[in-house]
Amino acid sequence: MKRRVLSMLLAALLIVSLMGTAPPAQEELRRELEEAYGFSLLVDGITEKSFHTFYDRYGYSGLPNSLDAYVLNIMQTVKKLFAAIPPEIVQYMARAADLTILVSIDAGEEADGLYYVDTNTICLMYEGNALVHEYGHMLHYALLSVIGEASFERQWTALNQGIGYNNGRGGQGVYDHDTGMGADGAVFYGNYATVDMFEDVAETFWMMTERPADLQQFIANGAPLGQKAALLDTLLKVTLLEADSALVTQAFATGHFGFDYADCAEDGAWYCEECEEWHCY
């Protein structure tokens, strides 16, 4: 299923915590995940009736046919996938921004995961496999809050070999990760990465985390996609981790991610509470 970013408030969602109402296995795993990774794990207002309506419509081989098993399965996927994300990045983001992971059956017919930047929430459905992609969206916004969108875009698109985004139609420079075609000169990891820069970054992060063999292939053959992965790795493990986490915290709190902090050179920046903007000293 396709994944997309939706920037909208979650006020209309009925959110019910697992605490106190979940089976013991779910409650134990929820506590383990929240303590280990620093996010809040919630389940939206799923009833047995609504789940079975969902299952009758979207159920397929491998999808649990009970609500409790469905929720537990997504939680187990979250545990497995979080273990593959560099722990120093997870720890930094846990300090910098309050992340919520929401188990749902209502993310949309064409989505198995969504990222809501307004509330820093990752919404997961089906098997939860969209977690790393959606986490990549969050990391992208964190980087924008540190170096600014203009600076990030200049560095990122400079590696696209002059190929523009085309709303996911694919074409030139696309590596087909199902067939392995297009490895030489690969610029985009699949058609979905050609939607826009945000999906490109999220798909590249997914590839770095879940398909390391593909990454090594791109590095070995000098493909631009390997260079993009190297840039993202440096920005995350050096630029982000060395930045004041207050920059990230304030950006997620206010929704202002475009400040070009790099333009401040060595002088640094300060946050104007009244105008809700960052300024160079």
C-alpha cells in the first residue's frame, strides 16, 4: 500500500490508551516499548465490530482475524523495526520530540501508515510495516528544523542527476526493488520515491534501515542513490546529533521547520516566543 504524509490535527480521533484495558501480553509489550524507545503507544477507538468490518473488507492471508491479535501483531512489528534504527538517533529524538504511535484501522484505503506532523504521530495499520518509512518522515522534519529546508533541498536534489520529481510516475533513475532492475545509476528507491522530496527521503531511509544489501550495492557501483544515503546518514548521525535538541523540540511544538539555521554561521540562533520564529544572533 502507498504511504503518504498528511499534516493535520488528530483532534477528531477517539484515542483509547492500552493501559488498563489491554490483555496482559499487550500491556507488557506496550510498557517495554515505551520505556525502551521513549514514545507513547496508543490504540484508536477500535471496537470488535469495527475491526471485523475492516477485516471483512481488507483481510488477507497473514492478517490476524481478531482485534487483540491484530494489535499485538503491530506492536511486535514495531519492536522488531525499532531495533533496526540506530539507537543514538532514537534516543536523540526521544529527548527532542514527543512521538505517538497509533494503532489504527482507519489510516485510509491506500495507506498502511501515515505521518501527522502537527501532532508528531505515526499511524499504523495492517501489519505495521510502514513504521520505518513514517519514522523517516519525522527525521526529515527534525533535520529541517536544524539546517533549514532550503539548505537540505540544495544538498539533496543536487544528487538527483537533474531528474525532477513526478508524483510517483517513476521512469528515469528508478531502482525497482522488487525485480532488482535499474541498480546501475539508480537515483530513486522505487517509483514512490519520485513523488516528491519528502517521500524520496523516507524511502531512502527505509532502504538504509531494512535493505542494507541494496545500499551496499549502490555504494559499490557509485550510484547516486548510494550518495544520497551517505548524505542522509551524515546529516542524521553528525548534523542532527550534534545540534541542540531544543531546535527540534521548538520546531515540533510550533510547526515551523523551515528556518535555515546554517545561514547563522557560527553565531547561532535564538527563538522569538512572541513571533514564533527563529532568528540569527
